[in-house]
Amino acid sequence: MNVPSNPDPDPRTTSGLDTGGGVPPGETPPAEAGTSTATGPHRPLRRGWGRGPLIAVWALVIVCALFFLAYAIVLATG
């Protein structure tokens, strides 16, 4: 007779379960420290943005500000 396996075990016959489905203290292993963000080799922080990208971003900001300033002047005088 072919009986399909049940993915949900019967809680009455499963070891390590308290009444109501809870787990008694000491039944589960402690959390591992290897999942924290400080794992791996230490890498010192770098200084941040390079000079070239920073100049490009500031140039784009200045061009946008000049565009909106000119647009506001055209709207005010037109």
C-alpha cells in the first residue's frame, strides 16, 4: 500500500514539542554569531567620493540651478 508522506508531522508524536506546539527551553540550538554584519576580514574605510565624480555632480547641480533660474526669469518677465 502506497501511503503519501505528510509534511506536517503529528504534534502528538513529534519529539521536542510542548503542549500547544511550543518548543521547550534548550531544545533549539543558540543563534550563531556568524550571521552578524561584522563577519569577514576587516577592510579599512576609503575616503569616499573621488575628485572627478564630485566635480561632475556639482557641475550638474549648477547647470540645473542656472536652468531653473533662467526659466523663472523668463516667466517673470514674459
